Amino acid sequence: MTSANVPDQGHLDLPVMPPVSPMLAKPAKAIPLGMHYEGKWDGFRAIIFRDGDEVVIGSRNEKPLTRYFPEVVALARAGLPDKCVVDGEIVIARDGRLDFDALLNRIHPADSRVRLLAEQTPAQFVSFDLLAIDDRNLMSEEFGLRRDLLVQRVSGRSPGIHVTPATRDADTAALWFEQFEGAGLDGIIAKSLSGAYEPNKRAMIKIKHARTADCVVAGFRWHKSGGVVGSLLLGLYDDRGQLQQVGVSASFTMAKRQELVDFLAPYLIGEGEHEGHPWLADVVEQDGTRVPGGLSRWNAGKDLSWQPLRPELVVEVSYDHMQGNRFRHTAGFRNWRPDRDPASCTYEQLEIPVKFSLSDVFGEEPASK
């Protein structure tokens, strides 16, 4: 490996060589007309480089994922063309839904642990673009051609390697937008059929769900610059009456971060009050309660310490997608809600997606017609 950020090219001899930064998407509020549409997968973005038995898996930040997914390496050898570069998503499914937490568990330093999890919760690969095939570099070709070649050369070759379903009908895409969330997908991707592959550019469009929830603010983390608030820690009460940590709200201007220091000061936990906090000692040990803290799997040096607050503040936040019992992404701050009782901030207020299974998503893998 030439550096921590550059995948080992091994004995690869391909027309497109690692590292390659994947093409990205910019957000939109509505599904645009006249485009190619796919589901937005909630997994690890991955570009697989295969040259015979040599397989390298690159990630969105160009760091190699190869060692964390040995079963995907085996799938690539069995189910991808002998010489190819394929863009897609590594996913893990449980009970018919995508499970992002199971993916996070794979980022582990112990090879024995990785291999055990590969057997217990095997990953799959969902492909959605073809960057090279045989000795041909396709990155400057139109996406419509790349998609057709992807379907012809990859679809149906092996279980565990999929070609993402696609449509050119906006009404079908709108239906998928509502249905696929039940299987853990978090929106729709729209692509131009005439577009080239543009690494690290937001040349696609993503449409994600936009919802709001009222949450209890029961703590915060300091900003990395020090002295100002970095993020608010959000909670919702479950059906047992336990406050579960469901995510954070963190997108503030520096002026707002400074303002929050004074605003939150009256709610700081004082000496002798820790036992009454829902996320501290006496509750942390209770089975099934999500609490802040712990080490970051992505950055071992990241400070995840937090400051508890009396759980009396309610904030309205925007969110797009739930992963289990928490927000999948950072929630957006909207307003303080002094009119709301914290005890009323429960999971019952959240919109429940239509039940849908990944087997329904993969019922067919049609070409883009």
C-alpha cells in the first residue's frame, strides 16, 4: 500500500486504476423529469477493481475497504467479469431490510473479528455503474451505454452481486420513493443518460425524504475548536418510557454555537444530579438503551465526550431517514419548542414507512428501457 489513502494496486492491469473518487450527487426537493432513476442505497459506497483473481475495493474517500469485506472479494471473483471496474454499494440485509449498523461493525482492526462477521452477516454488492470492461475505459462514454453494458455483463451472474433496478418513468420513480424506504433505502437517484462519469463531482441528483420530529435535548458536545457548542444530543422516549439517544443536530454558524453556550447554561447538570439523568450511570447498564459516548470506529482519536443537560428542552429537527431506532444522518435544527412537554417526545410521532422487503426491490433487475 503506497499510503494510508491509496489502495494497493497489487498486480492489477486495468484501463482504470485505483484510486478513483466516485461520482457524487447534489440534493433536490423533487424528482426531476426526463432522467434515469434508481433507488438510493444506504450502504458503503465502493468501487471494485477486478483483474482475474486480483480484487481491490476502494471507498468514497479512496481508503481501501478490501480487508473488511472478504466475502465481497469472493463475490467479485465469482460474479463480476474477469476484467472490470464497477461502481456500487456494499450493503448488509437483515430481515429484508438494509442494516447500516452491521456495516459499521466491519470496520474493526482484528482480522479474526472481520472474518467472523463476514460469516454471520455477509454483505452483498449492488452495482450501478460500469467504469471499465475488458481493456475498455468507459468513463467518457454516455451513462446510457455504461448502464446497458452493466446489465449485459453483470446482471444474473451470481447471487450476492446485483444490478440496481432502474426506470426512466418518473411515476415509477415516485412510487419507488415511497415503497423502497420500507426496505431501508433512503431516496431516489436521478442520472442523465448522456453524462460521462465525473469523479468527485456532484453530477447526479438525489431526492431524499424530508420530515420533522420534536426531540428532547439531553446533552451536547463541545466543538472541536473549543469553547462553543458542537452538537446537540437528541432523544426520544420509547414505549418503556426510556429516553433513547437518536442522533445529533450539528449544523450551526459559529455565532449560533457561541449563543448556544449561554442558552444551555441553565440546564447544565450540577453536582449530585447525575443519578437522575436518563443517560448516566444507573440507566447506561439497562439493556437496549442507546446513550452517547464511546469510541468512534472511524477515528480512534475523536473526542466523543459529552456534557449532560437536564432533559427539559424540546427542539424541532428535520430528518430524512431512520436506521433502526435512530436518525441515520445528522438532523437539521429548526426551532425550539417551549410549548412541548419533553415526555410527549416519543417514537409514536414518527412516520412509519410502508413495509417493503429487499426481495421485492430485487424482484427483477430490468434494463433501462
